Amino acid sequence: MIGEVEKPVVIGVLGTHSTGKSTFLARLAHDLRRRHIQVATVADLGEQAQRIGLPILHNHTWASTLWFATRGISYELEAWRHGDVVLVDRPVPDALGYYRAALEYRGEQPEPTTLAYLESLVRGHSVHYDLLFCTTLDTSIPLGDNKERDDDGEFRVLADRFVGRVLDDLDLTHELLPADGHDRALFRAIDFVTASLAGEAAV
């Protein structure tokens, strides 16, 4: 219990773009709702950022990263009131990974104080994630065509590397989600949710 809000089970999926995050989360939401579990979702903020003119992808700045993190945190906290389970497409460590990838791509060094602040924010909030999945990039699978995609292969690889590195550097427990592992991860997530809601220890 945090204040007046009882924290639900929170599951996040992060990783580089076009690696099946939204597809996996849609399947998971569907399967949980079929089990009469109330699900709230937090969507990827990329399109919203573009609409208001914030730099994204390899143009990420500390300010856009802070916006992604704080806006994401706000939406997650709002979602806590609306579901027994909250599914998050790109939890806050993802934004920090993209920022670090953007700096590497541009050959820039982060300002240490700014980076430390972002890392502290991400680490502090990430204690509220109960289960994190990180997609793994398979470069043989083409980019999805259901929406406009960034086709810069070099940056896509960097984002994959640095999102994973953020998870490791901040010591955030996570499970890998390869393209051929969605069914296995769905079973894992459903078992975790049902055990958690029953008050059991999910392994």
C-alpha cells in the first residue's frame, strides 16, 4: 500500500524498436482478461513525444529522456487505480537506455550530474516493477510495417545494447524475451500474475 493506492502487479516490457513489445503485451492483456483479471495498460509514449516536438531515437536529449521517464511514471501511477495488473510498454529504464544509445551514436559524453540524476530517478521508480521482460534483437527479422519506423539499423542495435546495459548497471532483475519465446513468456507472466494475486510466492 502506497498512500491511499494499493499497488497492483506491474509488468513492463522494454527493448529496442520493432522487437514485438506491443504485440506481446496485447496478447498478455487478452489472456489475462479472459481469466477475468482487470488489466490497465500504459502505452509507448513515442508518438506523443513526436506530436509535441520532442527529440527521440538517436536525437534523444537529457530533457526528452526526463520527459519520457516522468510522463511514464505519471501514467503508471494513474493506471494503478484501474487494474489488478498494469502492463507497461516501455517502462522507465527504456528511456535511459535510449538516451545512452543516442549519446553513443552521436559520439557524445553525458554530463555526469545529469546522468546520475536520471539514473537515480529510474532506479528509484523501478522498485515498483514486479516483472520485467527485455526483448532481444534479431536483425534477420525485418522492421514492422504497421506504423512509421526508424530504419537506422546501427541505432537500433545500439538501443538494444544500451537498454540491456541499463538493466544490468542498475541491477534490475529481468527476463529476456526473444522473438521465438513469446509463448513461454506468456505462460510465465500469467503464472506470475495468478500467483501474485493469490498471495503466493511466484518463482
